[in-house]
Amino acid sequence: MNEATYLILFAFFAYIFGSIPFGYLIALGLRKIDIREKGSGNIGATNITRVLGIKWGIIAFLLDASKGIVPFVICGYFLPEVLYYDRGLILLVSSLSIVGHDFSCFLDFKGGKGMSTLVGLLFIFDVNIALLTCAVWLIVLFVSGYVSLASVIASLSMVVWCIVINPSVSSIVFACVLSIITLWQHRGNIQRLFKHTEKVMFKNNFFGIKN
């Protein structure tokens, strides 16, 4: 098979692997509940934490993060020359795992918000971009108390970090497209933020101000 065929196959694998609803399966197996009917209705780590506790939230986060890591590693293993000369291309192919998480073929093309998978993919692609994006997420979370606001601002900051640190066409396209997807997936959260009805991760933020 030629390189293009491999990339198409890996893109398909990334989407299918990303579609595995780990959070949904954890809640179903552990409590016999549909996590989509509890808390915020999301299948991601944040809602798993709210409903099942921090331990299972961490497990869900790690499993969802692996969705971004595994396709990148496998694709790079079989196409080492592409990994060496154009990591951004493998980044784009592997980003289908985020699409799979957000629009899972196993859940009627619905899913999570994709942040855990995005973090996993960023770390395997470029640690500096990942650390800066996560730093923005943590700062906004501790200042505001809102996970959704932290996710939106962190995803927008990712565009800046990619331009500054790894200004390849592939990485910038990836960052811009994923930021748009993140904004779309958080559109309900953004509306609730403006209405002051969004749920907080903790009631008092970093400055001790009650949300």
C-alpha cells in the first residue's frame, strides 16, 4: 500500500477508536446507569467526576486521552518517514479520534466535548504546546470555577501556541478547526455562561468569590 492509502486507513481507525464511549461504558458497567441522563448529560471526564467521583473521573480522562495518543503512535510507527518530516500530517490524521469522541458512531453520532482526547493528542504531538494549553485551562478554571469556560479559552489559546511554537500549515489548520469544533460543542455552555446558569466545578474560585 502507498502512503496515501495508509493515511486513509489510519484516519478511519482514529475515528473508530475515538468513538469508543469509555465514560458511558464506565457508568453503565459500574452503576448500570446511562451517564447521558445524569448530571450535565455529557459522557466525558467532568460529568463522570460529578456523578461517579474523582477516581472514575480520572480513569475516564486517561482513557479518553488515550484516544488521541494511540492513533498518533500507531500511525507514526507505520509511517516513520512522515513522522520525521511532517508530524503535523499525522496530527491531522489522528485528530479524527477527537471527531469520533464528539460524534461517536456507537452513540448515534453524539458524544463528549473532546477536551481529554485533545489533551492526549497535543501531548504526543508537542509537549510545549500541550503544557501551555493545559496551563491556560488550569488558570481559567481556578479563577472562574467553570470547566466549560476554561476549555473554550484553552482551545483558543492553542491556536496561538501552534503559531508560535510549531507554525506548520498542518498544525495551524488542526488548531483552528479543533477550536471551532470545541466552540460548537460548548455552544450550550456558552449560552448558560451568559445567562449565569452554567454549573461550576467548585463554588468558590481562586479568589474566594462565590459563583
